[in-house]
Amino acid sequence: MKILLATDGSPCSDEAIREIAGRPWPPGSEVMVITAIELPLPPTPEVWAVPPRYLDEMDRAVRQQAQAIVDRGVEELKSNLDDAVVVTGKSIPGPPRAVILDEAESWGSDLIVVGSHGYRAWERFLLGSVSQSVVSHAKCSVEVVRCRSTNSPANAAPTRNKG
């Protein structure tokens, strides 16, 4: 079985990693941990106004952070899964929706696992939902792992003004 685990380093993604780590998988199963690298746009449309070194440093920092996210997921899975399960990882440039769907198809995934940020309807409308897009367009099964943390947006206690 080929399991594609998409992570972004958020608490909900960490919950998805723990979910995969806590299950028995058939011998010979493969888990690939991926994250999408979204490079920041220059702060101004006049690219010449930003020193080239600045953009290079931003690119390097984003790539290092993405690789650290993947490495952390791979390490946790390897330490918790049976040795008969092969765990690999990589960071891939591009928007998360496209990266996840393209990698799942090209790798031949049987299952995609993503964490849900637990956004409410208005936040989903404004920010979009990677998990919803993956569920809608994937050519294999998809599991969306809900964030159980009390720090997730969906589980946060409502705040009230005291004024």
C-alpha cells in the first residue's frame, strides 16, 4: 500500500502524522511524507528594488524550513512504524493542492492523508481548503485527520468583548 502523507508543520498535520504512526500497515507498505514549498513573492512589483541576495536568502530559508518539516515527519514515522514499512520524504515546489494531487497521481498513491485545519465556513471561503480540494479531485482514497488539539481554530473557545 502506498500512503502519501502531506504535511505543512501545523498541529493538524502533526495529528495526521501521529494517526499514520499509530496504525498497523501491511508489510511492504510505503509512506511518503511531502510538503509543498511556496516561495514568497517579492514585496514589490519592482523586483529590481529588492537586492537579489534577499530573494536568494528567502528562497533558502523557505526550502530549509520545508525540509525540516519533512524530516521531522519521516523521523517520527520511522521510529513508530514497523521496519517492514518504507518511509521516505521530500519537499516539492508549488501550491499545496497541485503538489499533493500531482504527486499522488505520479507516485501511484493508494491513500492520501492530510490534516484539517478546522476552519469555519467563512475562513474556508476566504482562505480556501487544501483538504477539501484534495478530497474533491484525488483519484485515490483520501483521509482528512481532524485536529484534536485545543489550539486548533475549530476547537478554540469563542472570545467575548468585556466592554
